[in-house]
Amino acid sequence: MDFTRITVDPNQMGGVPCIRGLRIPVATVLRMIAGGMENAEILADYPDLNEADIQEALLFAAAAITEEELPQVVHR
């Protein structure tokens, strides 16, 4: 599966996977979900995100823990 909404840039945020080149790490979104936040609350806190970003963050996390290497992402 290709992830078009997840980017990795070694010059941004230490190269951690982020949402669409924004300075919003995938891990931040996942922590909010794990903490019980609803999508609407996440979107209110991060208005640059949308529902598709949240969904792809979840899919990326699922793929990352089932693979020996990180999934393919868009490198910038």
C-alpha cells in the first residue's frame, strides 16, 4: 500500500513520519486517538488536517507494526 498523505523529510521534525508535509507527526495523531479524542476534536485542534489524514495515519500505523521496514511514503 502506498501512503500519499504520509511524508518523511529528514530536514523536518527529525525525519519522523508526518501528515502531508505538515509539522504534525503521525504519532501525535495516534496519541490523540489512543487518548480517546474523537476525530472532530482532533480536527478542531489541528484545522490543517482532514478525516482522510486521520484514516491514513491509522492505516500507516497498522502497516508499520506488521512490516519489518516502514511502509513506502512520499519523501520530500
